[in-house]
Amino acid sequence: MSAPFVLDSNFFIQAHRMHYPMDVVPNFWLKIKELAEKGIIISIDKVKDELNLNKDELTVWCNGNLPEDFFKETDIVIGEYMAVTAWVNSKSTHYNPVALNEFLDSTEADAWLIAYAIANESSIVTHETSEPYRKNKVKIPDACAPFSVSCLNTIELFRYLGEQF
């Protein structure tokens, strides 16, 4: 098996709130649990922190259905994190200060997701799309590109894995 796919917060949040509500599409959530138990998908501690902020049905589901080791510690990828933040700082003439500060906030998951993916030669599953000319937000795919980290969305992940439900 190749390296696991690393899930962004919006993978869970958009599924729960818009595309795959638990009461309407329970098989989606069963599939997520299955893929997590097989180690095909993982996430990081900073994503868990973001998901726990809402204290909602999604928080309860994640805490009760994902393996204990699903959310990986990011303190081991500090070197890669420093490379990602150095790249973003080098773009200070492109991104506005608010975008830079948001991306560089150490409690925000995006830079850590990229660092973890670099360290583990993984792909990131996110709903963010590349917007290289945008100045007010550093998008995950744009920050991944210099590090050759690939990004895909939920449907692309399922297609790649050959999953149906």
C-alpha cells in the first residue's frame, strides 16, 4: 500500500454539513470508518483540534468511530513545517499580511498538513482548489505545488481507490 491519504478538516466538515449528512448518507460514514481502520486515510492532530472546536455531531462521530491513532502528531515534522513556512514567507510580496498571518498561525492545520504530507510522501484530500493569483488566502494546493505534494478532492479519492457505496 502506498502512503496514506491525509485529510483536511474540510473533508469532514463539508461532507457532514452539505454533501453527505449522517442521517441521509450513512454509508459514506461507514466507508470513512472502514478506510480509516485499514490505514488508507489518516489526518493530523491540528485537524482534530479544528473538528473539536464545533462540539457537534461530527465531533462525536470522529471521536467515537475513528481509530485512536487516526490523528497523527505533527511535532515530528517540524523541519518540513519550517520549509513550508519559509516558502510562504518568501511570497510576502504576493499574499497580503492577513493571508500570511492566517497560514502561519501555528494552530491552523494547513501548513502542518503540507509538512506531514511532505515527510510521509502522502497526498492531501481537500476541497480547496488552486487559486495562484489570489492574494487574500494561501490555498493548500498552491502551497503544496513547490513541494510536489498532490491534492485531490473526496470524489477523486474514491475514484482512485475504486470505492463505491
